Amino acid sequence: MSGYLTTHVLDTARGCPASGLKIDLYKIDGETRTKIISLVTNADGRTDQQILPADQFEVGTYELVFHAGDYLDAIGIPPEEPRFLDVIPLRFGMSDASHYHVPLLLSPFGYSTYRGS
């Protein structure tokens, strides 16, 4: 089985998927941060393709960057200056060739994540 990476973003304040949220994926190698891809969530709060498909999978350290502030602006959440949550970086390791699912539960004033299945 080859490894791959997916996500699912849920807007816990509104009780629905976070549609239209931009996500960037970076590979981290020491102090070097290399952008791999940018995607946007669909109506289900997922990306239309795997963020990191099996043919590109490598064990290592990665960072998902969720552009929460832009999403909150787009859905009409009034911003404070500066917005409490703007860009949310999640740095994590993938140590074996399995399915890594890194969801984000988002509200204007908090978030949580975990390794899903």
C-alpha cells in the first residue's frame, strides 16, 4: 500500500463543510520549505484530489497551510483588526506509507485537528 494525504475542513461555527477554503502543502526539509501544491476545498469541505497522491508520497515532515482568514472573509464573518485566525499552519510527520488524513475543525476563534482515518 502506498501512502497518500487527504483533508476535510468543517466549519464548526456554522455546522457545515468549509467550501472554498484555500490550502497549501509544503515539504519541510530542515530549514527548507518547498511548496508542493495549492488546492481549494469543494462543497463537501474536501479537495477534489488527494493533496499528496501515492505517486508523489515520501516519508517526511510536511506543512498544511489553511487560509482561514480569506475563508472567513468570503462567508461574511466580520473581521477584527487583526483577525484572530488568519493563516493556520499545521506541521506534521508522515513516517510510513499509509493514508494520512489531517482534518481541520474551524471556527472564527478556534480550531482543532487530529490524525483521522
